[in-house]
Amino acid sequence: MSDLLRRLGGLALLVVALALPLVLNDFWLQTGLFVMAAAIGAVGLTLLVGVAGQLSLGHAAFAAIGAYVYAWSTGETTTSVTGGGLPPLLGLALAALVAAGVGAAFSPVAGRLRGIYLGLATLGLVFIVRHLLLNLTDWTGGFTGRSVESFALGGFSFSNRDPDYLAVGGVEFEGLHRLWYLFLLLAVVACWLAGNLRASRTGRAWANVRDSETAAAAMGIGVARAKAAAFVVSSAYAGTAGAMLALAYGRVAPDVFSLTASVDFLVMIVLGGLGSVAGAVVGALFVTALPLVLAEYSSALPFLAAPGSGGLDPSTASRIVYGVAIIAVLVFLRGGLAGAGRRLRHRLGGGGPSGDAGTTDPDTPGPGPAGRTAPASGTTDPSTPDGSHPAAVTHPRSKETTR
Amino acid sequence: MKHLPRTCALTAAAVTMLSLAACSTTDPDASGGSGGGAEGDVTTGSGVTDSEITVGMLTDLSGPFAAGAAVQVTQTNAYWDQVNADGGVCDRDVVVDVQDHGYDPQRAVTLYRSMAPDVIALQQVLGGPTSAAVLPLAEQDDVYVGGVGWTGSALQYENNQLPGASYAIEAANAVDYLVDELGVPEGGSIGVVYFAGDYGGDALAGAEHAAEERGVEIVAQEITSQTTDLSAQASALVQADVAGVVLAAAPTQLASLAGVLATQGADVPIVGMNPTFNPSLLGSPVADALLANAYSITSVAPYASDAPGVQAANELYASVAPDGDLGWEVPLAYVQGELLRQALEGACESGELTPEGVVAALQESSSVDTDGLLPDGLDYSQAGQSPTTTVYVSKVDADAEAGLALLEEFSGPSAESFSYGG
């Protein structure tokens, strides 16, 4: 019953998301594109950090790789930069594959390090990639970056041209509208895959490795292999997110993929609740959209000063709200927003869709005992009865993810 | 839910039918001519009503450039108030829509999206990464963008108006000036200390071109904006026995470089690009070294120039912000307003007061004069090239207002022979 309700809720959200471009203006469409791109990146990171328990500060580096691989492979060679001239769909696939390949190459390091040490090692990736982006000017365009070919599929371009004019229900569908549907498709597929992956044999194995490598090894799980797999999958997600960001901007530059971007990804998944796909999506929505919306609607908020007049301006205000929200979630909401939503549902009698993000998370585990959802232990409940799965180990309390 | 697949299929089919029925690829406006009501003889577009013209300004009021940007916002508002008091542009008042992107490209892009339908032009998009993100979008939409700085990479956009000479031209002039006036001998060497990135890279390209023309050697030292102690770079320059230094960095780096060179006994002229000098440096311990050896090359006339345009800009600023910070932002903001006003008036005269009309007016202007704020005869009809080869050379001077005394307008031979993409 609860499952049916959740499905209906998800369907309703999907219909709303499909209809939104009919009513939204360019500002909201652009914000939506950034949110969906960030959401895919956050889902990838929550698989790595929340489910598999490997701290990564290098997510922006993989996103950068994805963005530049897409830009290079689909771009044309000009006087300043070279390009592959490949079809955009192939470019998108390459973005995910190359990022995954770099993740695989890095996984021996990831397999040997844990917790904060792994975090620092991945931090190095951000700086290496930034250095390469600045200096491989033939490929990347250097500091100013390079422009990105718009996405196209069989003659239909996701830009303002080809067809030059397209209207649905009287609303002209320009590049932003068309990209919205592409991004929505990618986001739904990515979330569906992530949810299934987390609930599958592989996801359980990752959670098991997170909770205790010794126990996992004793259960017959290849620990190194599981860790490497998590890193590869997460990198592929980041690469896709990067390519989407490149499409949303229409241009890539190294400054977009700074350390701040990595930290933002981490904030998204912590806010949303480690390990929860729906939580990552909501976190991405919050972290990405809040500063943009506050900046846009600052004039409508009476307590904010006009930019430059010396009071509390919208940028500063959004940073304060952002900081307070993180502290509030960490202190009051165990398990982040996803954990709070689950407890709320539990209290309401164990039914009902979660409302805000049900569409993207078909596999949120059922309400568990509240004590189980400590922030760092994520939401994976490895004790779901399923005879074929090896993850029957139940810990009364999961250990810290980031040892 | 045994029938779910069939229900799904039916629903999907219905939705597909409906959306296909709602689709159309013929533009109802295509034959209807221009959008917007024609008022008098003038066609109007985004950001223009019968009584108002709205121009946008995307600036950084909460990020690293907040201080200078606030001066520019004040001065820009004052400029348009003055224009409106004198009758406005095209019989309309000009309103400025200021938005703060905080040096964040993502915010700059979304703010641009929300702003674009309501403005006729963007007077300023401050910052390297932010303007790099907005410029291509604005070019697609055919929207004028001014005030993105002086990097050569911005010249590739035909909708962009550079306020004066680009950094490469400044640096080429710096080398010419060092050779012609400051005694760098042929075969001597000149140090170039520059920020990694588009600003420094552009300056280096200009300096290298000039060095080839003038037969001098370049000793290049790359730094980043985080490099605040230039001892190593100064030592390297002293070791290479340079006879002059070109600096494409920020005030912090100028202070460090001048101080270290002085303590190492190197008495060589230092020529800084546009943003390298700040009057507050004269209150620092390196003031003596700066007074002895520091020069500044700017695209915009310095604050202390006695040209009528600069005087008007200074008086205006003094009247709206008596206690405000002085500096090169004051004439800059004024002249950016002036350039946009001329483009708007050009659009008005051609009867196309639309974003496209403003860009067209910009591209047709081959000889723009600004009362001495910028060199006369700016040529914006040559896409991809700097509008002028003339720059202002000033010397750091404790007695001059804002610390810079104008020496001369200068256009060297290698600046004149420099061309982008050539």
C-alpha cells in the first residue's frame, strides 16, 4: 500500500516536472538545469561517501573531467583549441566513461586509504586537474575555457536553433526548455539506477565494507574490488554531471570546478542524509538554488539591503542561511533531511509518499528504529530479508563512516 | 496493480498524442515583423518602454572586488541620473538594474537569464570567470555587454565594447616606453611579472611581440594572485640584470616587487598595467620605492588628468560621494556609461531601440570620442582587434590626486603593429 502511494506520488511529481517548462521563465529554467546537474553529481557522491563509506573531496575533479571530455569530443577544431567533432550523444557517454576510467585509475589509492586520509588524497586530484586545465591550452582553452557545442540528437538540437521555432501548447520551447527534458531524463535514469544499485547485492556489499571490512571479507566480499567499484560508479556520475554543467553553461572554465564545488557536493549529501538518493536530490536543490533564488528575489525581501548599499545583502544572507541550515541539520536532524522525512512518515503511520522527492527514490528503506539513523551511518539497512543476498550482518550500531 | 502496464501504455499514448497535438514549429511572429509596439519612428525591444530604458549591471558587491565595484555602482547611478536630468536618451529615462553575482559564474548566468528579457544592454559584467560565462550567452541573444575588463579574449565577442586599449596593447606600449623613454638599451632585458590567466597571458603576449620588434629580451615570471611575496621573482630579475619591469598583477604584488627590488639595490623602472596601482599604497612603507620607480599604464585617463571628461567625472563623483574612495574606477564607470549612452543614441537614431540595434550601433561606430576619458577616435568596427593603440602613461606622484600624475598619451610602434590572431 505504502509502495503504491509512493509510486503515485512519484508519478505526480514526474508529471509536474514534465509540465514545469510550460510555465517557468528563463531564470527558473536555468536554475533547474543547474539543480539537475548538481543532483546527479550528489547522487554519485552519496553512493561513494554514504553507501560505500569513502570520503572524497575530489568530486569536482571528476566533474571537470566529464565537462572537458564532453567539450573536447563534441567541439570543432578552431584556431585556438582542438576538438574531436564527435556526435554529442557519444560525447556524453565518453564523459562518463573517461571520468570512470580516471576513477578506476585512482582506485588503487582509494583502496589503501580511509577516512580523512582518502579525503586528502582526493583533494590532490582537484589541484592536479586544475593545473592540467590551465596548462593544456590546446584542449581546454586555458584560463578562459572553451565554448561547448549544444546537445543534438538526430538533427534535433537542444538549443535555440534546429528547429528554429518549436512551441508546445503555445509556449515557445527554446534551448533551456529542450535541455530541461534532456536533463530530467538523465536525472530520473541516474536516480533510478542509483536506488536500484544501492538496494542490490553490490550496494549491500558496499554498505558492508563501510561498516566493517573484516566482517565483509569474512562474508566473502572482495573488499578492494567493492571499494574500486564504488569509486568508478561515483566518478561516472560526476563525469555525467560535469558534462551537464557544461551544457547548462554553454561554456566550461576551470573556475567552475574549484575546491568549493567539491565541498558543495559534500554539503548536499550531508544535508540530504548520507546514503539517501532522494536526500541527495533535495540537498542539491537546496544548495544550488538557494543563493540563486535569494539573489534574484532580494528586492522582494524587506530585510535585505540593495546590493552595494552596505547592509545585509542577498549574497551574504544566502551564505548565512546556508551555514545555519547545515548546523541545524547536523544538530537536530539525524540522518539529514532523508532521515527526518522517514521519521515523519513513521510517525504518520508508516505510509504516504515523502512528498518532496519520492519520484527519484523508489527504494528508500522502510522506517527503521530511530536510533539506527545516526548521520554518518547512512540509511542503508542491510537486514532486508532476501535469501540470495549475503548482507545478513546486522550491526546494532553502524560504525563511523569516515574513520 | 495487475493492469499497470496497460494503464501505463494507455496513459503514455494519451500524453504523447496530447503533446504532439500541442506542438508547432511555425512561428506566428515570423511574418509579423518586429515585436513590441512602435512608438513614433522608433522600434523598441526588451527593456524599453515609452518612458524608460533599462540597462543592466552585473557586478560583484560581495566577493573579492566589492570595494571597487561599489565605487562604480555609485558613479554609474550618478551618471545616469545626470543624463536623465538633461533629458534622457531617446526621450526616455535610463534606469540601471544592478545585480550582485558575488564572483560566482553560476549566479552570474542565472542572473543574466532573469535579467535579459528586461534590459536593452549590460553596461558591465565584472570579473574574468563571470564575464566569460555571460559573454557567449549575450552574444547568442545579441545583447551589448560593456565593462568586462581589457582582456584580449573578450574581443572575439562582437557584442562587447572594450573601454580603451586591451592588455596586450598596454604591455606592448609599456615595452616601447621603457625602450624609448626610460633607457632600456637594445639587447637589454625586461622582466615581465604576470598573473597566470587571461589578464597576465594577454599582457605577456603583447610584451613578447614588442620585445621582438624592439630587439630586447623578455624575462618572464609567472605568479598567481595568491603570490604576495615576490622575493624569489625579484631575485631572478636582478640576476638576469633586467633594465625595466612590466607588471601585470595587482597592488599587493606591486608593493612587494617594488620593496624587494629596492632593498636588493636594483634601481629599475616598474611599469604596471591598469589595476596594479592603488592610492593606498602611498601610505605603506614602500612609498619611497614607488615614488622613485613606479609607472602606471592605463587604458582610461587617470583621476588626475585635466581633460574635461575626467574633470566632469570627478566632480560628479565628489557631489554624490564626498567621502568615497578615489581611484581609477571613478573615470572608468563614467566612461562606460558614456560609451553605452552613445551606443543607445546611435540605436535611437537608426530607429532600432532594441538590443540588436544597440549592438549594430556599436559595430558601426568607428570613431568614438569621450572628452579625454579615453583616447580619441576609438574604432569598434574592427571585430577582434583593440579599439585603439593609445594608452595613458602616468608616474606615481605623492602630490597628484589619487597618486598618479599623467605624463603623456602614448602609442608606441610595437603597439601599433600588434594584431590579435596575427
